Amino acid sequence: MSGETQLSGPDLSQGISLSDLPEGGQVVGHNGSEAVLVVRRGEEIFAIGASCTHYGGPLGEGLVVDDTVRCPWHHACFSLRTGEAVRAPALNPVACFRVDREGDRLFVRHKVDTAPHRPASRGETAPDPVVIVGAGAAGNAVAETLRKEGYGGRIVMIGPEPDLPYDRPNLSKDYLAGTAQEEWIPLHPREFYDEQRIELVLGAAVKSIDLSGKTVTLEDSRTLGWDALVLATGAEPVRLSIPGADLPHVHLLRSLADSRTIIEKAKEAKRAVVVGASFIGLEVAASLRGRGLAVTVVAPDERPLGRVMGPELGDFIRGVHDEHGVVFKLGTKPAAITDTEVRLESGETVPADLVVVGVGVRPRVALAEAAGLAVDNGVVVDELLRASAPGVWAVGDIARWPDPHSGERIRVEHWVVAERQGQTAARNLLGRGERFDAVPFFWSQHYDVSINYVGHAAKWDAIEVSGSLAERSAVVTFRSGGRTAAVATVFRDQESLEAELAMERGAT
Ligand code: FAD
């Protein structure tokens, strides 16, 4: 997704004084129409584009770590030396500029080409072909990272959806609200995949895997051989099993096609019921309010998000939705859905001409299970993201990996984790032996409020709130067994980045 960059600060082509950039300091200015971030680290001075290539976040408000800068919005990371996107969710580089020192003045006048020219990996060490099952966040990251790392062999990525890999988190947010254009949704244009020689087999699902014969068979009976196989089949939404759950105005939301259908229905609908007070359910509620529908959220919980975020953030998020006119029916569940209403177990009825169900997801592990891979609430992988058979890898929502931070084997459903796992798995396919040790990160957006969350706290002993949720400036720390298990922030992006870094470095 892109946005107009507001230029601020000095015109760097006219130069700034070295004294404006103290050791460790940074300045955001511009060169022509481009915002540029200048950073000084010791004797070195770097200049790169100042807008994150993910959603346009301001890198000047991010965190500089060694020779990289992390975006405050969704924690993408760029090399200050080259502008390269070194960690998801950014996939494309920012520009890199030469810094000229003339006396005590610094000038940023020229862009430099720093695209890494990595040698193509040699055929005898790298597997060929690599077949990727699933063309979502994780699968896409595997494919493009393989090429970035110089892999020269064949890459085939298979997915049942007809669309190019796309920005799934947007489906419940700006895209559904009507404020993000359809052209922002694909992660890359088709030419990108052609240029990168990534073969897309779209509109085709894999039906079975033969581990000993090293083949996959598609639903249309085509068979493809692989030397390495990456499973990235994501998760599927849980369906309701109540009368009326399959009526035409009742929808799940996982795919771009689902979001398009809900948007079409929302044009005529007046009253929506969202079943489930999960992140997706609440984001859908916010987006449908943005389209002017009356929205009622029905969920068995005492408060929205309470089980994952605790009472403080749960009450906060409820308040945000109350302010926007969302009605909550909590402590109850739908018992039946008719053409015009949702009947609740509490005996109440809520009128509805559109129902969106967001009651959780299950990892899509049927393929892996049928193939005989180890599956236990997800495909079990080791620290390198290898599944239990040679040459097979699993990444994204389906992967359950040994998380060094919590000391537990975990599986999460986060966009950035899926992409980072794809990036790590790609490097490991090329023999790098890189442990997947990223601290989990996700964000959720409700109207103009975004919650950023780092770490993983399935449970906690204590929650500490610093700042004020009422004033929308807070850091919420989840502590477990004396350590910081997770940190959620509201409009405190720096602290979120710092918490991520501290967890990476093993601070408690
Ligand atoms: P996916 O992106 O789901 O991709 C899996 C792909 O595999 C799909 O294209 C699927 O069709 C394909 N596939 C399935 N079966 C087969 C088969 N048999 N053969 C071939 N292909 C197959 N996370 C966040 O961190 N922040 C957010 O704000 C956020 N918002 C979200 C909003 C919505 C509406 C949804 C649905 C999810 C959201 N998520 C968010 C979660 C995030 O999108 C997922 O964690 C992420 O997409 C997981 O990536 P993945 O590659 O594992 O799975």
C-alpha cells in the first residue's frame, strides 16, 4: 500500500552542517521529491529513503539498531548501508544515497545502486526444484528470498486462489472499509514473478504429497516432482455449526474473494452481525461501521479480546468500538440464523441482513498429516523450520516451532511471523543453518487505533500498564514467571520496537 509522503526538514541537496548530526543522531530531510533519512553511527554517515516500503511508515521515527533501521509501524527493517529490506513485512528496498562530505557540510545529491549481486547458488548444493505449496505470506516470502539470495534453480509456487499473492491483513481493514484501493492489495505485480522466474500455478490446490517419490499431485491430477518441498498452506476459518450458518448472507473472511463478496453485500445491507469478538471480527466491525452499517458483535466472552489481551486492553478496545456505535451482545452465542435475524442463546434476536463469522481459525494440516509428517496442533518443525521428513519444510500459520524466547513450541497466526519464517526457510534451503528466532510481532487496527504486540503470552501472571489507555498512549506488559512474555502498545511505537529488541537480546 502506498501513501503520499509529506516532505519535511532540510533540502539535503543544499547540505546540512555536520554539527546538526551528532554521533548517534539522525535527520529527516529530502532530496527532490523524496524523503531521506540521514543517520550517523560513529564515523559513518548513511542516507536512505525515509518511507517504509510496506505501508509508508516514517523510518525517521523508527529505531536504529547497528547498521539497520526498523519501521515504527510494523517493524520492517532496512539496511542503512544499502536500503535493502532485510526483514519483513517490507519486501522492497528503499533508495540508498551517497553522502558527500565537504568541509563541515554534508550533501545528499545522488542515489546509488546498491542492489546486492549475490552469486547464483551452485546446483550441487541447492535443491532443485523447490516446490512451495501455498501462495500466501509465507510461501511468497520463501520464493522471493530464494531469488534474493541468488538461488538459480526452479521455483514453483502452487495455490488454489486465482489471485497473485496479496496483502491478507488488509482484507479486514482499509480494503474492507473502502479506503484502500484494489491495486494496493497484490504484494507484487505479475511481471515481478515473471522476471524472478517464479512459476505460479494458481487456481490449483495440492491434493496429496508423496514423500518417498518426492512428488505432489494437484486436484486436477497433475503431478510435480520436487527436490525440496515447502508447506505454507496457512489456516482456515472455523465455521459455525448452527441452523442457518450456510445461508447466502453468512460469510467467513480469509481470502480476497471473501472480502470482495462482503464488500458487495455491504453495499445493499443495513444491519450486520459479526459473530466473534476476535481481532478479525472487531476489525470487520470497524470497517463495516466505516461503510455506515449498523453493527452488532456477538460473542461468548465477557469482553472482546480479553482472553488474548487481558481485561485492560479488552475494556479499552470495547470502549473504542462503543464510541463508534458498535453494539455488543457478550456472554452469549448465536443459536440460529434466519434470512432476517440472528437468534441468540440468551433468547434475544438481532436483526441482520449480513453476518460475518470470525470465530477463529485452524491450521490447514490435512495434507501434511495424510503424507505422514509429524503434526501436533500444526506441522512440527525444528529450529531451522524443517518438518519431520528430509527435504520438507513448513512455514507460516501451520508451523509449530521451538520458540527460544518462551522456551515453548508455539504456533501463531501473524503476518510478519509467516513472512519472516519464509525468509529464514529460504536461506536454510540454501544451507545457511539459520535458527528461526524472531520475536513474534503482530498488529491490529480499529478505526484510527492500532495495537502493536511483540512476544507471545498464551498466559500471564501479571499485567502492568504504563501510560494511559484512556488517553491512548500506553505500554501493556504481560509478565510470566518473572519474565516479560509480551508487550502491547497503543501509540507508543518506539517502546514496541525497544521491547522487541530487548526480547531479542534476552532481557527479562
Ligand atoms: P496464508 O497467507 O493464508 O496463505 C496460505 C495459502 O495456502 C493460501 O493462499 C491458501 O489458499 C493456500 N493453500 C491452502 N491449501 C492449499 C493446498 N492444498 N494447496 C495449495 N495451496 C493451498 N496477521 C497480523 O499479524 N496482523 C493483522 O492485522 C492480520 N490481519 C488479518 C486479517 C485477516 C482478514 C486475515 C484472514 C488474517 C489476518 N492476519 C493478520 C493473519 C495473517 O494474514 C496470517 O497469519 C498470514 O497470512 C499467514 O500466512 P501463511 O502464508 O501461513 O498463510
